[in-house]
Amino acid sequence: MVQLEGEFLAGLDGDPLDLVEGGVLQDSIGSPGTVHLTVEFGHLRILFLEPADQLFHLLSLGSVADKQRIDSVNDDEVMNTDETDMFSRCMNIIIACGKELRLPDITFRVVLFDLVECLECPEIAPCGLQGNDGNIIDGFVHKSQANDAYWHGLFGGLYLPHLRRAVWSNLIELEAALDAKLPRAPLERGDIDHDGHDEILLHNAHLQIALRLDGNGAIHELDSYALRQNFCDTLMRRREHYYTKFDVDPDRDSSRAGIASAHDRVSFKHEITAADLFSDTKPRASLLDCWQPRDERHCAHVETYSLTSASAPLRALELSSPVASGRIIKRVNLEGRKIEVAWRLEGLPAGYFMTRLNLAMPSCDGFSGRYILEDGTIPHGFGEHFVLESCRELTLDDRALGGGIVLRATPPASICATPYHTVSLSEAGFEKIMQAASPTVMWSVGPGPVEIRLELEMRGPD
């Protein structure tokens, strides 16, 4: 048994803790060591010690007691981050920033948490993260767990953009509040969604992007903290099991079939064609690039991007991909409320370079969503198809959001804008739901080294 004295707590914020005892244990999954503490406290504050080379899910809580409120919290259980995803990233951040305690055989990190009461059960939250409406876990995390947006049944669920947007809005506000208390590094790398590909997170006080290192070099998350909006909150088209109902003959004899359930009825809220049911082969992300030589009829996706450099101070990434006999270098960086993207085409013949955006706009095909040209004219809404030649600036303005995105192309480019819909089944029947405005920006380029740029500026409240 290793006795840990109170002197190790020097320098930590908050009131002194009465540390009764602690020891180093071997846990069931074979980690080098896990701290087991019994702590009494008077101000709902808990001390954790975590082996420096382990993640938080290897922590085993002994017994943490608040004698006036509850008997124990997670008594003798392993706290698994998969089961506490609501604040797993926050815990990892705190651990990374924690004070280190060095013993002869092992190094620990010292982590402080508050015990707060949320709904009917106690929760553990990082110290000092109290929101205006009680605490952040009560406010933002629980709102972001509204389950309608996480499933798809008879009532739309995941396919309804406004449900997903409410979840993302609370997650973004939560993350901004955590960053204000416990600032993160401007650049982070890890397989956040456990799909086998790392993501690079770049963020500043205004924006955050997540670029997936799967070869496409595309952005899968684009958060505006001021607008509380993830502009990459879109869905890929996937074949749903109920698409087989399109093969049902609506004129068949149903006189003896009885009353059909809502799940079995076949009705259509919108006109739907076979083309609307095709599955996507590429993610519905943003900055998906294509290259087409001028003497060919088909474009090829650039899907072999690899990361060549990443600068945290500059909040900048560089990727490179071989294409035909040359290569394309792609640079992405954050500058205030702007995402600046630059491509350098080397050793390629004359041709066409395209990048596709899929931008989730709350107004969708409603009257509050519109494109605005540089001279202030409004040519179309988000729900319409159109093509612009030699366009230098185009604004996607969403009055429901109270802001939007300004696209600036250098040199001027052609822009083909289309609405992107999915087909899903609801109680009203089969329906097409607009998920994103999808402008494709295209440059006609000559042979030799060529530089082109695209700037995305978020506009909204300060």
C-alpha cells in the first residue's frame, strides 16, 4: 500500500481535500496500475489519480461518499469512456492538463472533479464547469442526448435536419464552454468516430473543422461557435429496407388484407424517381475534389490525399496526392472566421479542377434560404438548381440561422449549385427531405503549376 500525503495536492485549485488513503492496484484488463481511492469530502469535490500512461477508462473508483446526499457513486466499478461518452473528451482533456505526481515506480496525474446532482442521479463533472442554468451536464449534454435524432423509425428521426441540428447546437455550445474553462490545443489528431481513419481537429475561438484522413482530404465537421451550427451536418444516401416497397403494385387486391399498419402503407408525400434512391459512393462532406483533363469526358475523384504537414500555431494542414503524371497539394488553414483553402496543381495538363461542398443550411428549401451575388442580387434559393459563370463571390444566406457562409474564389470560378435530398419514410409516406445545399466550384486551368484558392467566411452574430 502506498500512502499518499496531502502535500501532493499543493497547487491545485479549490479547497483542500481530506485524502484518507490510496493504493496502487492491478485492474482486470491488465493495465500497469489503477488507483483505488476512498475519499471523504465536504464540498462535493472528488480527487482522482490516474496512471499517466493510461486513459481515464482504466480508473477504478473505490467508494466516494457524500454522507448527506448519497451513499456511493460507481462503487467498485470501472468507469468506461464508451459508457460516459457525454463527457469523455472533457475527461481526457483534464487528464492531459492534470498535475503530475511522480512515485518511484509509476507516474500519476491528479484530477479534480465536482459531484453534482443531475435529474435523479448523481453525475461527475470537471470542477468549475457550472453553467447559467445549473451545470453544463444538465444543460447542454442532456439536451444533446434527445433520442429522436439518434434513430430512424416511423417519424423521421435521423433524417430530419432540425432534430440533428438541435443536438449539434448543444454539443457545440458545450464544447465552447469547456474550451473557455479548459483550453484545448489548436490541433488534435485521433480516430474520433472509430472508423479506422484518423481525424484532424483544427479550431480557434470562432470555428472548428474535422478533416478525415481517409484519402479524400475532405471536411466532415465545420462548426461555427457563434451560430452554434455544424455546416457539415449532412447524411449520405443509403439504401433503406423499406425501399423494397417501391416494387409493390398499388392496384393489387387488398379487400381481404384488413387494415394496414402505418409501417405497411405505401403513400407518397413527394414525387420520387429511381434516381432519388441511388446510394452515395462518397461521403457527403465538403471540399471533395475532382480532376478532369480537358480531352476527357469524366472527372476522377482525388482520393489519395495524405497528410504531409500540420502546424498547430498556424492552425494549418497540408496534404498531397499524386494525380496522373503530376500531383495536387492542398492546404487548409483557419484564420479568424475564415477557412482558407489553396490548391497547387503541378505537372498536370490543361483541364478542370472541381471541389464540392455539402453545406447544411437550416432553411433548406424554405423561403428564408437564398444565394446572394456579390452585387447584392438574389438569383435563387437553396432548393433550386443553377449555374454561375466566372463567379468571384457567392453568399449562402440563411435568415432562420441569422447568418451564413460567403464563398470567395480566386481566380473566379464556375459554380453549379444543387439541392441535396434524401428519401425516407414517415407517417405521411415516402418523402424527399433536403439535407444540404451543394455548390460545386470549378476552375478551368492550363498546364504547368497552377494555384487556385477558395475562402469560406462564416457570417453571423459577433
